Amino acid sequence: MIRRLTSVPAADVLHHDEGALVLMGERLIALSLVGSAAYELATDGIKGNELAAALDELFGVPADADLVQLTSDVIDLLVAQGLLSVDEASR
């Protein structure tokens, strides 16, 4: 299964040096640089593995970390905040 991710449109987004503030309805959500990048990269839809590669290119991965797990954690957090929608598609 390949997860296709799409950003949920926000009322407003304010980018700053440390990430972004996203206004979703009456909720203001603070995102780190990684979270902000993931949200922006998913604007037109992106597969989970493509998002992992893009985040790796932008930020790199610590030597002792697992890129797939780190990306999955970011996706899970953004989905939990209502910032990403996920479509499961078989390939």
C-alpha cells in the first residue's frame, strides 16, 4: 500500500524562520520547519515515499535515525492535527 497525502486547505498560513503557523478554522497550529515543509510539499498531493525523499533532500537524516519512521511520524502528527488527508492506494 502506498499512502497518497494531500494538504487540507487552511484559512491562512504564516511562514517564519522556524516553521509556520497554520490557521484551521478557529485553531492555530504551530509547525516546525519539517512539518511546514511536509505540509507544503503535499499541497498538490504526494506519495509517502516521495515525501520522505524530499524531506531527506531538504533536511538530511541523522546517522542513527530511520528516514521511513521519521517521515511516518511527521505524517501521523499532521494527520492528527487535520492538516493532511491520506488516501490508501495499492500499487
